[in-house]
Amino acid sequence: MARHVVAPVADIPPGHRKLVDVNGRAVVVFNLDGEFFALNNRCPHKGGSLCDGKQTGLVQSSEPGEYRYSRRGEIIRCPWHSWEFDIRTGQSWCDPQRLRVRRYPVSVEKGAQLVEGPYKAETFPVSVENAYVVVEA
Amino acid sequence: MTITAIDCDVHPTCTGNDILLPYLDTYWRDSVEERGMGSLESAAYPPNAPITARPDFRGPNGYAATDAAQVTRQVCDRWGASHAILNCLYGVQLIYNEDIARAFARALNDWITKEWLDRDPRLRASIVIPMQNVEYAVDEIERCAPDKRFVQVLVLAMQETPLGRRHHWPIFAAAEKHGLPLGIHAGSNYRNPVTSLGWPTSYVEDYTSQAQGFQSQVASLITEGVFAKYPKLKVVLIESGVTWLPGFLWRFSKFWRGARTEVPWVDRSPSEIVRDNFRLTIQPFDSPSDPHDVERIVEHLRSDDMLLFSSDFPHWQFDGDERIPKGIPDGLRHKILVENPLATYDRLNGASLRESAS
């Protein structure tokens, strides 16, 4: 697995996401309150582009009529059939064991470290004083 | 005597209100006469419709299954059922007046006790409830439940409102508490058209449309959360047909995946809930003509536990003695005839059955 510098941190503020190309693969990078997560952009159901889906919370219930809403913004719903995926794990809600989106390790690195490598596929200039999102894929 | 088969859908025929007079309070008995209330026949099973009774089951007056001896002679002696569950379809659910409905439901259950259950130890019955008033319905369950020969609560497939709606829940609470499955039988109280499009104009359309009603009730009970609230409640779809179920579940479960956030208490696929909580009687099966196709439909159910033997006597679902559709795998026959009914109806526990059959 190679490490790819995909975007300056400033390009993906908290609550936002960005579709990036990693070696020909479409990957969507999410910023959840300063933590970054990267998922394959292709929904494992029919291939919808997850990046175009709604980012929402997790609704659960311990009895009919009760709605327990938590983890606001941590669930991505596929724009095609609304299946929910956990942005932190890639697991689907409806069939978590068998149906998941591939996730990739992400880290944030200082530009100063990046210029030393071994990193790939920089398509934008890296400056020493900025921070960058790095996806391992 | 061993348990050879439990027939889970047999219909005793109540031919008119005169039959129930001895079981009505004096006020209602006089009212039947004074108001000229003759019979509570329902359009669901008109007396002369072919489905209502097979010609060879009909007596000289045109009716079939009018007494316990007639029924047990056919379903027990001829067809080998060691026990039969009586589901009486007399139209008490159609009455608009709640008090009359309560009086007739009581009378009907008392008639069943006296004229049927007391006459043959092989018979069991469902409690007919006045759905016009939930409180009355619960009262009737509580009144009948101490008699363990009542093994189920009976309602019709088409009601004033979908069954899962929460105003019905006290009924489910009482049923679950007493170990009584909820039996949903084909039929309507005709408060709503029997199709979702409006009123049909023929009996064939009415009877065929019943399957739509069953589908909607399955969806209602699951999405409203009945099994999240009452996980032990079993629901038996009676005379519903069987072969519509797999396709309906594929559709229902698929849409659940995308829309489950509006019913978050449905925390697993509707298909799984149906396999755990729903059972179906096998007449009619709505079989395809090729037995191999029947076998495939059974595979699509993905459960050996769901089907319950029924003859639907005296309704005309098959000719001769063909009670079990061709293509049902041999290995499943005993489960359908005995094991599944015993596992579904808590009150049919092995000990009490053996006692009454011996």
C-alpha cells in the first residue's frame, strides 16, 4: 500500500467531505470534527457515488415511538437507495457483517515531513508550513 | 393415540341468530326477535358461493359443518387429524353497534364452548373478539382465556384501521400474556373497500384481493413495532394463501433497507421478523401446477417452521382428499402436520393433547 497526499487539510473543513482520486480509485474523504476518514466512493449495493449522498445521524430506538438520535453527521446515506454507512467503519447499517464500504487509513501530515517522502501522487504543490491529508491505499 | 395431525383451520358454521339465542342475555334475545335480526351473514362467504362449502360437504339445507359430529367425521375420522382448531367466521365483526357486537361475540364463544368444544375432546377454538371496541375485545379475551381449549385470538384480514396501529395494542398485550397467537383470517368487516383502489364488483375480485389485505397487515404489524413491543406474539395468517409471501418479503425488506430510519425500532430485516413471528396455514396454498415449483416456493420461505397444516374445511380449496399440495418435501410433512402447530400454539402443548386424544 502506498501513501497518497490527497488534499490540504484546509480544503476539507469539519463537517465537509471531498472526492479525491487515489491511483485511479474514487475515494471520499470526510472530516468529522477534525478526524479524517476515507471510504471507497462506490456504494457496494449498486455503485452510487457516496460523496453525493446525505450526511446524517444515527437513529435508533429501544421501543416503538422512541427515536434516539446520535452521532450527527457520522452516517452517509447513498444517494441512490438511501442505504446507510457508518463513516467511521464503512459498515452498512442494514447488513453490517456482509455489506460494507472499503475504508482506507488516513492521517494528517505536516508538509515538512511530506517533502521527504515516500509519498505518491501529489497533484498540487506541497508547502512545508501546511498540513495535508494522506490516504493509504 | 398419537398426535397425527393438527388441522389449524376448520370452520364451524353458525347458520343464524336463532342458534345463538340460548347464549344471549334476555334483553338481546328479545331484541333479536323484536328487531328482526335474522343472521349475520357476511359477503366474505355468501352461503351459496362455491368457496364457502364443497358440494359434497353440504347437508340437505345447503349448509356444511353445522355440528361437531359432522366436522370431526370429516377432518378427524376421514382425514386423520387428531385435533382441529375451529375458526368461526360468523359476522360479528361487521356490526356497527359496539354493544351488540360484544353481546354476539360472547354468545358465539359460549356456543362454541358448549356445542363444539364440550362435545369432542379433539376440538380447540379461536376466541372471536368484537374489534369494534378494543376494551371489549380485551375483556372477551380475558373472559375466554381461562378455558385452555381456546388457543388463539381471531381477527379478520381487513379492519377499520391497519392492525399494527397502536390503539390495537392492548389486544396484542392480552394475547401475548395468555400465550394466544393472533390468528388473522381472510375476510373483511367491510368498513373499507377490500382493494386499495375502491370497491370491486365481483366475488372473485373480492376473494383474490384478500392477499393484498394480508400483505398490508404484515407490513403494518412490523413497521408499527408490534414485535419490538411484544416479541413473543405469534401471528398466524389463515386462509391467506402462501405463494405471495416470498415476493412480498423481497420487496418489503428491500425498501426497509433504504427507509428504515422512519421506523428505527424495526432493527432487523422484515424477512427475519416474519420468519420468527409469522406462520401460515397451507390451504389455500395457491400452488403452481408443477410440484417442483411448489418445492422452490417452500425454499424461498427459507424456514421449515412457518407452515401449518389446515384443511380449511368446509371451504372448497381442493378436491378429494388432497389436503397437502403436491411438491411439499417429504421431510417437511411431519413438521407441517404436527411440530409446527405445536410450536405455534402454546396451549396445544403435547401433554394436554395426548390426554385428550387417548
